[in-house]
Amino acid sequence: MIDVLTQDLGRTSVPLFTLKLKQKQHDPQQAQKQQVKDITYDIAPRLIALTVTDNRGFEADTLTLTLDDADGKIQMPQRGNEVSVAIGRLGELLTNMGTFTIDQVTHRGTPDQVVVTGRSVDFRGNMNSPKEWSWHDTTLGEVVKDIAWRNSLSASVAPALANIKIAHIDQSNESDIGFLTRLATRNGAEIAVKSGTLIFLVPGMCVRGGKVVPSVTITRSDGDSHEFTLADRAAYSGVVAHWQDTRTPKAQTKQVKLTRKTATTSNEKQEATDYTAGSKDNIYTLPTTYSSKDEAMRAAEAQWQDIQRNAAKFTLTLAQGRTDISAESPVYVSGFKDAINNTPWVIKKVTHGIDSNGFISKLELEVRVDGVKYEVQE
């Protein structure tokens, strides 16, 4: 039997990808000596499809290799091994897409194929284990750094989130993944783990790992297909959050209200943005009563941003793959309907795929939140 991730299967012409394998070592002494092996030309003769998915939130980036096992000689690869991948087009420098830990192997037929799936985060480990922990008089940034440290990760927290005050919070029989997700939801954030870094970001702000993501321009002629969807059921025009004011002699429940800011100018971009707005009186009320005005405000802002991001959805398939496009890339489009062209977009998810037909990129876009303004009422 042949282990397709470790054995030589022959040579082919220069591919559109490179793969490097780092085998898992159970012996600590051997682990220090392990070497990275280039397996590109071992894989190429059997490759049916290679896909790399770049996600923005706390969904691991994934690598999927679909391999031909018609002769039955592939030995199922070992889970826990790490595979690094770079992709691109012939004649160009390949782009590093990251390192993935193999955590799923599937054999299917007929025709017989082996499907190897790797993820950018090993969720089989410590991050999934329930924990007990408490924080007092700290900041959101410090909490994220603590969790990153105990999972052997570095931390990158958006400046808008890092200094949020936390008087007290408990992690009670809760995994780090679950606790971080709760923190993110409460503060209008999303989490990602990329290249050994725990990233706490404000979605749609076009910043990744503390760096501004360059914008990209896409014309309709670049695309192979597209789909634009507007869902009226999600088109709220405002958000209300209640909070308990305990500073008064008799505790009172107060509210903050965020509504779409009235336009002061009339132009094509404003008309396109208004097209994605909800009806004037369609206000979403948060069910929770918060302990302070600041908490209520953060919750209202988070819900408002989520509503704006999901007001419309836009998907594109590019006939010629582009590795310069990644999650959180701000996008400008042209050649479509005005409501599409004049809406500020940001990439939520990118799937790059290589198969016998070439290299394509599938994009999922959402409305960029900095393109829609709101005003606050109390």
C-alpha cells in the first residue's frame, strides 16, 4: 500500500500549487528532529481537486484534497499531520495559504477516491475542553490575551475592542471556543485563528491581524456567475436596547435606540444604500436588559451592524482565480445593477479551487458596515 502523503508517486508538469508535509511525532525527542517534506509531485498525479476556504469568523480555514484511488494503492493518511499549501497561476509567484492540521479522512466510491480535510485550527485539542475561570477589573483585550496564551497562540485584538472595560466575567464549565463566541456576540466582534494567532476583530472593518486589508476591484467581465439577494424579513431600520439605571433612588429601565441616519445629500450611492434599508418603523428590540448604558450601547451597535451586514447577500465566481482576495477584503464592483455597484461590499468567505478545469475563486460578500451610518436616541 502507498501512503499518498509520504511516498513518491511519480512526476508531472509544474502544478498550480505546492504542498509540504510535517508528520506528527509521538516521541518528544523525534518531534524536535522532524522535517518538512515537499509532497507536491507525489500528490499531483492523483489530484482530482484542491480547495482552500478562507473564512472570516470562528470557523477554521479548510484545505480539502480529493485524490484518485482507482488502483486502491492509497493508504489512509494519518490525522494530526500538518500540510502547508501555496496556490496560484502558472508563471506567477504562488501565494501561501497557510498550514492545516489533517483531522478528517474519507474514502468513497465508485470511482474510488480519498478525501483529505485539514483545518487551520486543531479543534480536537484544548480549546474544546470545558474550563472554570474568572476575570476581575480588566479589559476585553486582556481576557483574549489570557485565552490565547493558554492555547499557545499569540493574540491580535482590534483597537476598538481591546480597551472595553470588564468589571467581572466568569467562564463556568465552558470551552474557550464557547466563551470566546459569547464574548464576541456581546461586543459585536468575530473570532478567527490564523497562522498561530487568535484574532478578535470587528467584522466588515477591513482590518485583519491589525493590518488594513487592501481593497480589490472586480468587474462583471471577471466573473463566471453571480447572485444578489435582498431579504426583506431581515431589513430592520433600527435597534432598541434596554438597561437598568441603578443610580436613581428607584431603579429605572431606560433605553438606547439606534436608527438609520437621514441622508443629507441625494446621489446614486445613497439611493443604492437606501434600497437595502428596512421600512421606517421596522425596529428590532433586544430581549436582554443590560446592567449599564455602555453595555446596552455595545449590544445595540453589535445588532445594528449584524443587520446591515445581512441586509443583502452577493456571491461571485471568478473564472480566473485571484489569490490577492481574502476574507475582510473591501470590494468595489462594476458592470452589475446600480444597487449592487453602489453598495460597499466586504468579503466574508473565499473558496479557491484547483481542478482539471483550472483555478477559480468563489466569493461570498456582505454589506460593509462603515458604508451605512446611524444616529443614537435616548
